[in-house]
Amino acid sequence: MSYLLDTNIATAMLKQDERLNSKLIQVRIRKQQLYISCMTYYEVKGGLLAVNATRKLSIFEQLCIDRFQILFLSNLEIINRASEIYAELRRSGRLIQTADILIAATAAAAGLILVSHDSDMLRVSGVTVEDWLQIE
């Protein structure tokens, strides 16, 4: 199985959060692919540019070359799934941020496990979520 990393996980990688180490080693040994949504790319890069974190920006861009495959919103299946997620969450009165909906829809459409430290993602039906930062 391959994984779509949410923004908070990509950020934790940039911060070299040790809680990720064992899982990242497992992924590498199993030759599993790590993906990020273009929304995660946008959120991370925008945040780094806003605080002029040029060293971390360079590290992030290298991660995007070496470790991540970026998935774009050019697939209509992602947009259709995002629309369904939005409608379901709105009807339940538990709406989440648009970027999170698009990230979750990307995972669902691509058949990927979403790795997130955001409990809001657990509200999205049809998406398997793992939290690699949760201490067990």
C-alpha cells in the first residue's frame, strides 16, 4: 500500500520529527510510495515562503524530488469525490477546511492511505487514515 501525506505530516518530516522514523524506514524497506497532494505542496511552500524559511524550503523542494510524488487536482474523479465529501460533511453539520477535503478526496480517488495528525480527517467516510505521530 502507498500513502498520501497530509500537510502536518510533511511538515513533521521537515522538522525531522523522530516519531516518524520507524514508519519511514518501513516504507523505504517495503518500497512503498509516498505521495502528497498539490494542496499540501501549496500549504507547505506558502508557509515557508511567508516566514522566509529558505533552508527548509530547499529541503522541502528536495523531498518533492527525491521522496514524494505530487498528485494534482487534474483528475475529475478527485473533484467529484471532493464534492461528495463536502456535501456529506455539510449535511452532518461537521464541515472541514476545503484544503482538507481536497487532500482527503485525492487519497480516496487514488486508493491511498491518508497519513494525517488531524482528527478532522477521521470524519471523512471512505478514507483510511493513519496517524504516524500518535504515540502508541
